[in-house]
Amino acid sequence: MKKVLVTGGLGFIGSEAVICLIENGYEPVIIDNLFNAKVAVLDRIETITHFRPKFYEVDATDEEATEKVFAENEIDAVIHFAGYKAVGESVEKPLEYYENNLESLIVIAKCMKRHNVKNIIFSSSATVYGVPSRVPLYESDPVAEATNPYGETKVMIERILKDLQKADPTLNVGILRYFNPIGGHPSGLLGEDPNGIPNNLLPYVSQVAIGKLKCLKIFGDDYPTVDGTGVRDYIHVVDLAEGHVATLKKLEENPGYVVYNLGTGKGTSVLELVHAYEKANGVKIPYVIAPRRAGDVAENYADCEKAAKELHWRAKFTIEDACRDAYNFQKNNPEGIK
Ligand code: UDP
């Protein structure tokens, strides 16, 4: 397995995966519609790896354009990152989310079938577990009805891929359920670069750290957790990227349909994260306690033993490493990547 089509390959997670693929001897071919990414990311990938991967400005819902990419390249495997990802926005615009996220998967699957491509890794999410009745979360836990359309697209795509694999047992499907990816490339060249005001905690904290935003609002301090603030499993994006390479290697063994949690196995509260950020970077993060955010759960973290055992993969970076790399990127790119 050599040539890997990476959809959304210029995004926050996709670009790290591309670097990791290159470092492991794979040849990534990127498609990205630049909806949530900048073309300059390609230059930065080249600076880091000294290799410029092939890039197509293509929307994965565009079947004709995507088909052309498959026709021009002998693709061995697909890693499908591309998709809309904002939980709140998905509640406002469910039709756009279902249309975009489902259609791109269907287009990719049709192209794979036509070109006899037998391996796909899909970016799923811990959101498929719904409101956890206990933690940690195991891959064998039931997939619940999602609390928002974004999450429901992940549930639906997992199901579609399962049905496709059942119909064609020679297909290998790796479902990766991400917990909370944070951090950036240790070079400071790549990191999280959201459009507008960040929804997620770490990019918000980073923008407070450089004075772009005034003050962090901590959504709730009365949860039944260690200090009352929400607990999540934050994983360094480079660790996450390496989980994809480990899964590609697994797919070479023809395992059929496999599901893995990618997290650290450890929960961190909002306050713990803020303090780790302050300590790692020698900065002060002003915060206020605000009401709970609708739809948030108290505590959410992964059991990662299945990935450790079957993929020989474990997250290596600490929360402090991730805070340092996130700050480094933010400091170097106060207005994001141009
Ligand atoms: N959070 C917060 N303030 C923010 C953004 C997030 O207190 O401005 C909290 C949120 O309530 C949750 C945690 O940080 O407990 C992680 O939220 P995020 O949106 O990053 O990820 P989620 O786990 O919700 O997907």
C-alpha cells in the first residue's frame, strides 16, 4: 500500500496525517475544497517534509472531479477527513450537514468501487457514543442516537461503511473515533486555524493567550467532576495522525471492519487544561465561570487498550506538549494561516 488519497488533507488533522504518511514512506494525494483550510498549508507541509504532495482543489461531493483524481492516480487507500464539523452550526443547518457529509462519503465509496480500491479509514468521533452512562468509553459500547446532526452524520457513515463491508468482504474499513484533538505541529507551522470565533476550548484559550480574545468563558463549574468543570480526553494531533498510519498498517492484514478509539485514556478538566496551558507557556489565561453549554456532557474519555493491543499505538505527547504546540502556532500565526 503506497498511494493514499487524503480528503480534507489541508485541514487541522488531515495536514498532520499527510506529514505522518510522508514520514512513513507513503505517498499522499490530497483533495480539499479549501472551505476550512488554506492552500498555504501545502507550502508548510513541504517545508516540514521536503516533499510536495499532489494537491487537487476538489470538493469530495463533486463526483466528476473526484472520479478524475481516482483515474489519474493509482490509489491504494483512502483516508476520509473532509466534512463539516461544527456541532452548533449543524443544529442550525441540518440539511447542509447531511447533504455534504453523506454525499462526500457516497461519492468516495462509488469511486473506490469503480477503481477497485479496498481500503478506507474514516474520521469518526466520540460523539457516536451519545451521552455516556459511564466512562471510559469502549469500542464495544453501543452507538447511540447522536445529540446533533453533525454527530448523526458520523453515526450514519459508520453504518454505511459497515453495510458496504458486509456486501464486499474484501473491503477493509477502519473507523477511528477521535476524542478531543488539540495542539499543532511542533514546528509551530501548523495548528488549529478556525474561521471566526473558535467554538472549541483550546483554540479559544490560545486566542486569549495572545490577547486576541479577552477572557475565556468556562461553561459550567457544577458538573459532578474533579473540580466541577467538564472533563474530556484531549489528544495531541500528532499522536492522532500517527494513529492513522498505524491503522493503515492494520488494514494491510485484511481485517475487514475495525473500530478504534483514538484518545489518551485520561480525562482532563477545563480548569486543569487552563492551568497546564499557563504553566507550559508562562502566560495567564483570564477566565470567568459561565452557565453550562447546551448539549455538553460532564465527562468523556476513552479506553484506548484496543488500539494499543491491535495497532501497537499509544498517544505519547502530554497535555503540556499540546498546550505548548498550540501556543507556538498561535503566536507565530496570530491571524491564522494566510
Ligand atoms: N469549553 C469551555 N469554554 C469554551 C469552549 C469549551 O468551557 O469556550 C468546555 C466545554 O464545555 C467542554 C470542553 O471545554 O467541557 C471541551 O469543549 P470543546 O468544544 O472543545 O469539545 P467537545 O468535547 O464539546 O467536543
